[in-house]
Amino acid sequence: MPILQLHPEDRVQLKKPHPCGGKIFRIVRVGSEVRVICETCGRDMTLDRIKLEKAIKQILTNTTNPPEKGEI
Ligand SMILES: [Zn+2]
């Protein structure tokens, strides 16, 4: 299993869709918990990093927006 490298501004596709039906989430904060925003409805949620890593289906690298310095 590769180690997941999560960074603020990364976008991820989760196995479980959000209640709104969206599967793409944008990471806004990484720590022992990770805060993500649903790209479809704009709601945010906080997940344990371990749970999020298990829930991630795919990391969508975002080359158009270089990541800014994350505040942790
Ligand atoms: Zn949503």
C-alpha cells in the first residue's frame, strides 16, 4: 500500500459519495484530522485522517492550481 500524500488544495474522489451525490472533495487542511469541502455542494466536513485514507478512491492531482503553503 502506498502512503497517501495529502496536501491542501488536492482534490480526492471518495468511494462513498456525499449525501448530495458528489464524490469529489477538496482538501483544505491536513493534520491528524483532515478537513475537506465537497466540490458539488460546497459543504465542509472533518474526517479522521485514517478514515479518509481508507475512503479515498483516487487522488486527482491539480496542476492548474499550484498548492499554497498550508497552515497546520
Ligand atoms: Zn456535497
